[in-house]
Amino acid sequence: MPISAQAAVERLLTVAWSDRLIRGWNDGWIELPIRLGEKIARITGANPDEVIVADSTSVNLYKLAVAACIAQQPRTRIITDDLNFPSDVYVLQSITGLVPEMELVVAASTDGISGPTDEIVQLIDEQTALVSLSHTAFKSGFTYDIAAITERARRHGALTLWDLSHSVGSVPTDLTDSGADLAVGCTYKYLNGGPGAPAFLFIRRGLQERLANPVAGWMGHGKPFGFSLEYAPATGIKRFLTGTPAVTSLVAMEAGLDLILDAGMMRIRKKSEEQTLLLHRLWKDRLEARGFSFNSPADPARRGSHVSVGHEEGLRIDQALIDRMNVLPDFRAPNSIRLGVAPLYTRYVDLFDAIERMVEVVDERLYEDYPTEPPAVT
Ligand SMILES: *Cc1c(COP(=O)(O)O)cnc(C)c1O
């Protein structure tokens, strides 16, 4: 938790909310989705008028994917891959039932680690409405070359929609220069936005007036407080707002964005690369002989900022690390222990200690005290 997030929320509760009451809306609350969007634009290499903060990642993906598929009619195909986050695939599946003739093609990774770039490039053709991928895959950390896929999509008139949830704040992007059309992402991973923090969406300038928000609401109206019964969308990206912003969460989020901007994405990426390289070396030295596989790309250039190591007792090792070792990885089925390297606050010695504690959990068979059934959240 960014230290200044606590003071910001306390200020909101004690001054802005309890003293100023609804006057807070005109004191700046109503502008938060736009103002914080500008900060995320700086982090992701977008123009300031190309990003807003709203809703959850899944909802934003839905809004943008539906809008894109309708704008792209009569094209009939969405392309994704099987490394994508399941929620994203559910959203895309739902669209095949909504937009007539639309079908979803899921390109398969050959090893469950690397994205099927060649297959995707082959699949993109004149029938392709949309290519929707995670920039960095949530399990393996494989990271796509946005510009390369986008260039191919462009050539065939397909649009690209990138989910940056696992890269924003750790892997630099150049949304404008790479030609990306659309993007979404969450703010509670490397951006440290806090539990349940709202997500963001990006629409390239030249596309904004061509797309209609399928969840039209008053906050996306040109005059929300005109209360006209005719929907007339705001100009620009604001039309992709729907309802009232989650002010408390937005106020808590800003501190994390400022930390990233202060540190700078290039410096964050440099440290992240060195740290995942160190994890690869520690895996080789300490874990491989103990039955762990390396479930992330070996090439640092294709790796995001997390490293997954696999073990047949992965779930129980993960539980033991969390419960008594003060190491907090995630478990991702079937066997991955995912170590998130957050360069703003992860130290090199933390990585070393985490691996040594994994060795202890395995050598002392400490995982045997834990159930084979996963808890609600892993
Ligand atoms: C974390 C994550 C999400 C989160 O979706 P929400 O709707 O915000 O819960 C979506 N997509 C990816 C790729 C993620 O990593």
C-alpha cells in the first residue's frame, strides 16, 4: 500500500466527504475518471485524451470489444489465444452470442508458456474483426510484441484490443507509437491501486468517434445534467463512461500512479528484468533439482514481471509459503507458483529469501500440513 494512499483516503473521509458533502462533486470528484486517465496515459505511452478510468477490466473489455465488432461488421471473427485470462475469453464468448455471425477463434500455445504468435499472424485476414490478447499472459508472463501483431492486423483492416492488466506499471508500452487501437487494464496489480480499484480503457484518437458505447449511460452523455431522454454521446473518449465513478477507490488509486510516474517506466523495467533474471538463476541453482519446472519464458525480452515455477505439490507449497513463511505468491492451476516481481518495492534480497524459504518448505516437507483443496482465492 502506498503510504500516501492512506492520507488521501483519510482526507477524503474527514474533509471532502464529511464536511463538503455533495459539493465534493464540483470540487473535483466528477473529473477523476479523466484526470487519472491522463496519468495512466503517461504510464502507457498514450495521448492524454485517449484513456479514462471506469468500471472493471472485464466490463471495459466488453464495452470495447462489442463496440469494435459492431463497427467492423460484416467481418465475423475475433481472434484470441488460450493463454488469455479466462474472464477475457468469457467476455469474447458472450459477444459471439450477441453480434450476428460472430465467431471466436482461440489460437493454442504449443507449450503453455509462449504465445502462438505465428499462428495468430497466419489467422488474421479480411474476415477478422478484432484481435484481443493479453499483452503479458497472467500465468507464464509471456509478453507479446504489440507493434508486430498490430502491424499485421492493420494491413488486413482488423482492430487490436490489448489487455494490459499484467504489464501496466511493470512492462513499458507505447500505445500511440505501436499503433494499438484499443486497450484495457486493471489498476490493482503493478499500479498498486488497492483492492477492487477501478480499471481503465484506451481508445486511439482516430477511432473514438467511430465507436458507440454499448452500455450507454448518463456519464457518457454530452450533457449528463441536462437529463434529456435522448442519448447524445459526449465527444471523444468520455462517451465510454457509463455510471457514477467510484470516488473512494479512485482517490486511493492516485498515490500508486504517482509513484510509478515518479520512478519512470524505463527504470522500473530495467530493475524488473534484472530481478526476473535473478529468479531464473536461483531456480536453476536451488529449485530445478527439487522437481521445479520454469514455467515462464527463458528469454527476458519476452517475459513480463512475474515468474512462475511449477511443482506437483505447487498448491500446498504455496499455502505453506503464505501461512508460515511470509512469502506471498499466487497459485495458478495446474501447478504454478507465481512470483510477482514489483520493482518499486521488491528487493533483490527478498527474491533470494523467497527461494530459500521454498527450499525449506520442500526439504522439510512443511507443505504436508496443508490441504489439497484450494481456498476461495489463490
Ligand atoms: C486481473 C485481470 C483482470 C481483472 O478483471 P476485472 O474485471 O477487473 O476483475 C482482467 N484481465 C486480466 C488479463 C487480468 O490479469
